Amino acid sequence: MLVAMLLEDMLSDFGCSIVGPAPTIGEALPLAMEAEIDAAVLDLNLGGQPIFPVADALRARGVPYIFASGYGDSGLSDAHRGAPMLQKPFRQADLEKALAGLKR
């Protein structure tokens, strides 16, 4: 939760409106399917569950996303290889660069 709060602060510094955080897949999936979202930062693992259903819902809506992980690309499924990745721990400049590279 501390990382989520730090991420919220970074995004707020960029002028972003925050949707979430959603600490479980059950909370994140409805947001991914229905909330007004321009982009998302997804921790690769929420409570021991991979975030892929949430990423799939965002992809279906055309919402770009970035995975955040301490495991790098090794934690990605084949279907999600090549998705933007932020290696934890990351700095504010890393987040800004990753967000700037997203395409909608």
C-alpha cells in the first residue's frame, strides 16, 4: 500500500486524476471495465494473483497500461510480452517517461 501511495503522489504531481488504487483483482476488474481511464499502471501481482485479467479488460477497451514489477519481463505471460514495463523500484522520471510513451 505504501508503493500505491507513492505512485499516487507521483501521478498527482503530473496532474493526473487518480482512479483507485485497487488492491485486489476483484476491485480492479470493474474499474478496468467501466471507469473513465486514460491509462493505467498495473502491479503485475495483486495479492498473489496475476493482473492479466485486468490488463485484458483494459486492452479490450483500448486503454493503454504499464506493468510495474520487481521481476521484470520474466513475470509476463506470453500474451503480454512486449507491454510497457516499469522495473520496481522506479523513480518519478521513469514513470513520466513510461507514461509519455503510451499510445491510445
